[in-house]
Amino acid sequence: MGMPILDEVTKLIDEHGSANILRERVELAKDQQAAQEKRISVLVLELDQAKTETTRLRSQLEQCQQENRETKKQLQSLKQPTASPDLYP
């Protein structure tokens, strides 16, 4: 059987060591959380920029499609024979 005072000192050292390990793990978790929050902020910003770009490109696409429809109409009107007066009665 060990000496009670040494057992108490050993217990205190073990508890202190465990507290230090736990403190280090908590600090690591906090650092990782901060890094993840920063990354999330960057990703949210990138997502907003992508949404803005998508909206711009959709608008540009719609404009091109409208121009294409108008060009097709003009082409069709050029292909249709025009009514000309009869040269020979």
C-alpha cells in the first residue's frame, strides 16, 4: 500500500495533466472552428458572386435569344417573294 500523501500528489498531477490535455484540445477545436467559419465566409461570398454572374449571363442569353428571333424573322421576310405588279397584262 502506497503512502496516502503520494497517492494524492499523483492524483493531482494526473488531473492537472488531463486538464492541460483537455485545454489543448479545446484550443485546437476553437482554432479549427475559426478556420471553418472563415472558409464558410469565403464560400458564401463566392456563392453570391456566382449567383450574380449567373443572373447576368441569363440576361445576356435572353438578349441573344431575342436578337436571334428578330434576325430569323428578318431572314424569313427576305426569303419570301415580294408581290410585284404584273409586267404583262
